[in-house]
Amino acid sequence: MQYLVTMTTHVPRDVSEATVDVVRGREAARAAELAAAGHLLRLWRPPLQPGEWRSLGLFAADDVDRLEGVLVSMPLRIWRRDEVTPLAPHPNDPPAPPPHRRGAREFLTTFTLVARPDDAPGDVDGARAAEAGAARELARRGNLVRLWALPGAGRALGLWQTEDGERLEEILAALPLRPWLEIDTVPLAEHPNDPARRLTAVPDPKH
């Protein structure tokens, strides 16, 4: 099973920078070990306020108890609070996620399906069927990387890569289900311990 983990670190004021650097070094080594074992899949930085230390991680574990064992094994956990969101398979998840394109930006989107009082019978069902085809095409183009079901009815999480935020907004606006979707978008920045950094990214097709 896969999980999205929001990791927020608060270092006590009496801890020296030298100690922090040592723990961060151990964290990087442990992240590499967890990636090699198949537990740590991705790491990102979300938008941060000055002085804020927060990361988003995509983890794999058999269950939440084993995930906790993985998280506890990470050195920064001594100063960190973890919020775990379980991710379930989504029928429109690309069977073969496209590789990361060099120069592309990554984004997470949370989708919530909201019915409208004026909906005609079958409107949403028809849009759902069209959405599956759109997801396949967006994956083929290399824009839709992953799609998961979130806890709660009609909720999903998407991982995207595009040239920039404006291009992502164009893609989202054209989704067949867009009239029924509330969308929250989080732009992602590279994390130094992200396992994907060790993989060779494919060139952007525009270059």
C-alpha cells in the first residue's frame, strides 16, 4: 500500500547547527536505504514559509503499522511530526507512469467530486467515462504521472508534470469532470533526498 506523508520538522532552539547537519547527513543515508528497499518512492518540498521545514513523501508499506516502523527509523523523526494519508488504487491511474522530463515542474492536485443540484441523470456518469479516456491521453503525453483514490467519497490525488503552472491549469480546465471538481493544487520543488534524483530524467521533448 502507498501513503502520502507530510513531514514537518521543528528543531529545538538549543540544538546546534553542527548537530542538525549530522542528523541531516544520517537522514540522507537512511533515505537512500529506504529507497533501495522499496519503501521510499519520492520526496518533494511543498511551498514553505520563511524558517519552515516541511517535506512531502510517497512511501510504500504493507500496512500503517509497518509504515510507522519505517518513519521511526528516519533520524529526523526525533524532531519531526508526520501526518499520514493512505492512498488507494484509482481506476484511471496510468499503468505505466511516464518518466520524469528534465526541466518539467511537478504538482500534486487534490480532487473532490461535488454534485450540483441541477445535474441531469447520467451527466456525471458520462463525464466519468470521458475522464478515463482523458487520463489515458494525458498519461501518454507525459503530463499525468500518477492518480490515487483518497479517503472519502469522490476524492482523488494526482501527480502531474508540466512546463509550468499555467499549462497545468489549462489541462485541469479541460478535464471532462471539471464542472464537478473542487481542485487544490500544490506546486512541488525538488528534495535533495528524492530517490528520483538518482535516476536519469528524459529530456523535455521541446529541446
